[in-house]
Amino acid sequence: MHRKLCLMHANCQGDELETLLTASTAFNRTYRLTRRTNYTREPISPQDLAACDLFLYQNLGEFWGDLSSDALLSQLPARALAVRIPNLMFKGYWPFWTSNSPIAFGDSLLNRLIDEGAPKPVILRIYLHGNIQSFVNLKASLEETIAIERQKEQESPVKTVDFLLSRWKRRRMFHTINHPGREMLVHTANGILEAAGLPSLGQGELAAAFARGLPSYTDFDLPIHPQVAAFHGLKFAGPEQRYAVFGRTMTFEAYISRYIDCRLNGLDDNFVGYLQLV
């Protein structure tokens, strides 16, 4: 039986969503899925765009040139259904997270203290035992990340923010700032299926997807500052909580100690390797 072409243009979250969508019997009867990773600039051929019936995309602006979403959408045939899907991201657990960092999983306050030349015992004392609200307004930081996600989802039929807010204090919903957990991924996949006019995933289909290792990045749960946990009333984080960190478990303080050591030893570009070894 002929199946229509579904093109997905997404970041690493697309790998997880592909696992879920292709676990759907209804989806597989209708579509064959071809995924292209957007941030690596993986090309999409004009032939695939012309043959496409369902285009799933995380929006890229004009900076991306020929791979911008507008450029790709303009090449789709009139029959194609285009569904903008969420680029899931949440700073609520990690108010100091920054992409402007010499080290992976950057922390703006830690980087500031390190770059100012403070010795490690001082950094630990300020960061772990000082009042972090003298550096960040936790309420405002949460409101800001929610507002950003609200704005993003206005352009998508797949709504995720209310689902997240109804659960995020009781259960951990993200492994890292842009690595959503199983619940978020399943909710998003079901939203995509609904937008395509297909039924939600059944229990057997979900079990098949989970058996394939969904999500695939559970070996790292970015630790959460105990003061953030206390302020927001998180049920799964605290000073003694142990987090999965690349093959071992450690407390928030142990993780932060390694972050500082890695930077002070000039190993900024290999933090993940450092965590695996030390």
C-alpha cells in the first residue's frame, strides 16, 4: 500500500518524536517518515519537498537561509499539511542556565564567580549557602520562561504549556532545559497526531516506544539547586537528592564541585567527559 511522505525538520527532540509517531499503527498506515536534523543544517531535497504530504517542523527564522521554515514552506505542494511543532524548552528548574557559556550546561552565576577569580571554597559558600534570590528573582524568572513558551505555542496547534504547568512541581518533566521527559514527549506526539487527524497512541503502542528506549537521554538529569526546589515546592529535589550523571549518581553539591573543578582546570570544552571520569 502506498504511504504518503511525512517530512520532519526538527532538533534532537525529533528523534524521540519519531520513535513515538512511528509506534502509531494509524500513522504508519498513512505515512512514511523522513527526518532531517535542523541545527546540523541537514539538507532537504527539492524532490522530497515536492512529494511531501505532511510537514512537521520546529520553526527556524530567516537567519537559516534556505533551511528557514518560511523557505521550506514555500516549496511544499498545495496539498501538504504543515504542522509547526513545539521546540520544548523550560528554565523553571534552572534559572541560572545560559547558552553563553564556555562549558556545557552553563550556569551564569557559577561562571561569574569563577571568572571574577573567587577561590573554590568562596564560590561554594556563596552559591550553595548564600541567598540566590540576591542574584535572581525566581518568580520573575519562572514567569519569563512561561511567557516565552506561551508565545511560541501561539503559532502551533500542539499546546504544551498548560500540560507542563499542571505537573512540573509534582514530577520532573525535563531532564535538562531542552530535553523533555517521557510525559512531555508523549503529550507532544499525541498533539501532532491529533493535528494530522489521527488517534492518540494506545497503551500497546506506547509500550513498544518505551521498549525502544524512550527517551534516549535519561543518563543525565541536570541537578536542581535546592533553593530553587524549596522556593517552588518541588517534590523531587533537595540537598540530598541524587541525580543520574552519566553512569553515576551524585548530589547537587557534588555536581557543582565538579563543574567548578572542570573550569578551574581549563577543561571547559570537555565537561561531559570530566563528569564521566571524576
